[in-house]
Amino acid sequence: MDFELMVNSFPKLLNATLITLKLLSVSLIIGLFIGLFFAILRLNKNVFINRFAYGYSYIFRGTPLLVQIFIIYFGLGQIEYLRSTIFWVILKEPYWCAIIAFALNTGAYTSEILRSAFQTIKPGLIEAGKSLGISNKIIFYKIQIPIAIRQSLPAYGNEIILMMKGTSLASTVTLMDLTGVAKYIISTTFKPIEVFIVAGGIYLFMTFVIHNFVKFLEKKYSFNS
């Protein structure tokens, strides 16, 4: 076991972790808005709107994230029309292609998490709001959304952790994230065990932080309720 390599690799892998965290945070923020939007569509009584939202969720939850990244990065680039539009400024960059893939993927899972949370809200709470003369819009934004977010925290915490590990696939489109830098170091040292132990330790630490942060939020909001 080459401990010197492990020590020397740590700063490089730690710097690459910033790219991983940036990919994760931007994808989660965009994905949360996408998820909320499609969760609302899933609750719509219009069968076409409901089926459309379900189709989006089904496709992105039913296909591997790696395939989605490849289709967006390699596949869209083969469409000649797109290369002549303003969208090509974004689609030609591997960073933004990875963000799009991650956001759409986590958005699909988030939509199902939020949909389930919305459906567990007791009708009596909504009826109580209406009896007080509160508009449906205020009830939705002030009552339903906060309750749904609180109830979905455990499941969404798992989704954050899964998405954090999923960002390792960004290295397949030349991004030098934590996994990408680890692969580069391995290609020059030919010592995968030592490098992946350090990289795995960093991923494990991030999982620990996310897990405990979500537990803190769960405890805080359950206490306030």
C-alpha cells in the first residue's frame, strides 16, 4: 500500500471535489424546480397533462443516467440544426450537458417524491383553509408546499446522496470531477486501490454530511410542527 501516493493525491482530489459539489448543487436546484413543476402536473386532473408528466418521469427514471448523459452530450451534437442555434453555446460544453442530464434525472425522481408528499396531505387542512376564506393559491404556497417539502425530506435526502454519487459519471464526458481526477492519477501511477480509497473516503464524508444535515432538518421541522 503506497501511503505516500494517498497523501499526495488527497489535495488534488479535494480540489476536484469542488467541481463535484458544483455539479451537485446546480443540478439539485434546477431539478427541484423541475420536480415541483411536474409534481403539480401529475396532480392535475386533465388526463393529457397527467400522462405527459408521467411520461417524463417514466423515461428518466426508467433509463440509466449514463445513457442520458451520452444522448445529451453526443446525441444532440449530431443534430445539425441544433449546431446552428443559440442552444449550441450550451450543448457544446460538457459541463452544461452534464448539468442538463443530472437536473432532468433528479427532477424526475423529485417529482415523484413531491407528488407522493402532496397526496399524503390531509384534505381537512385544505378544507380548513378554504373555510377561513383563504384563496387556493395561498393555500397551495403557504400550506401544501411547506407540508409536502417537510414530509418528503427523508426520501429527498436519499435522492441527494444518490445524485451526489451519480455525478461521478460526469467524468465520462471529460469533466475533471472527483472521479475524473482519480482516473487521471491512476492512469499515471497505475495504482488504483490507493487512489480510489482516498476518493471513496471523500465521497463517504460527503454522504455523512448530507445525511446528518437532512436529519437535522427533519428534527427541526418535526419539532416546529
